[in-house]
Amino acid sequence: MRRSTLFLALVALAFACESPTTPATCDDPGPTQAYPGYPAEREVCFEAVGDGATYTATSSNPDVVTAGISGTTLTVTGHELGDARVTITARDSDGTSETVVYPVVTADAVTASFTCSIQPDSDDPDFYEVDWEGPFTVHVGLAELYIRLTIGDWSHVRLLAEDLHPGTHHVWTGGAVNADLVNSDECSVEIADYVYADD
């Protein structure tokens, strides 16, 4: 497993062709989403070049995404959030060359919209009740997902879920926090960290 930081996160590249070796047609490159720290391999295809071609791959912004190619296998890894373009050039032994450009957007592997509320515990003045809920969307398989609960100057990170598959999920949860820790009547919950699942 690869551990990521707060704004981490797959490169789901849509490099489509009928055959990676002798394609009849190759689809135009579409927008591609990348997730920081998650390298993905895809086969690329060209119509104009023949056998024995050599390939190069470059990124317009290596801080956002890096790209490398071995044969026709392209590896793209997201880094910072943002936009970039991956340019692939193929040149065969006859000197024929072809270039395609893939727009790439590096985004978070998980997006969420949580709401949080806090109020004194009606049964115990030493505690505050904290309730929060909301949807979160997982864009690539995760082994672990962590959230951060923040109340004023106090914050706490905890494991939210394990073995998550891509899709939208919803969470409802409540708990209590010691009144000595509370210096605000506002709270927030956000994605703190995650661990990518092994492929």
C-alpha cells in the first residue's frame, strides 16, 4: 500500500484503441483524471506509425503530473492538484511521426461534503454532543480513509472506513467530546488522509 497525504489521490486514463499493436482506428484523446501519488499504466496507439516505433512522453507541468513511456506503455502519476497536458510522440523507422496530446486534471481521490453540529450534552455538563453526516465520493479503491474533526482550536483524526470501492457513500455519526476541549460552538469535518488499495 502507498500512504498519501491530505490532498492525495488514480490516474484513470482513457487511452482507447481497438488494438494496441495494429489498431484499425484510434480514438481522439479525451480529458483524463489523475490522482496524486497513484501511478497508472495504459497502452497508447497511433494510426500513422509502423512497427518498431519509438515513443516519448512529456508533461507540460511536472508539478501536476509526470509521464513516462516504455514501448507503448504509458505511465502517468499525479502530484499537485491542477491541469496539465501529456504529449506523446511516436516515430517509426521510416521517419513517420505522430503526436497526440492528452489533457490531464489531477484531483483528490476522495471528495466530500460533510455538515457538523455541536451542543452541550443535556445529561452531562462535562461533555458536548457532536453530530456530523454527509456524502463522500471515492474515485479509486482505498484501503483506509481518515477524517479530521475540528472544534475551534482542537482537532482529532480518526479512521472512517476501510476497503472502499469507487462510488458515493453516506455517513451519519455522533459522539461526545470533553467540555474542557471545546472553545467554540462551531465544528467541521473533512477528509484528512487515505491509503490506496493494492492493485
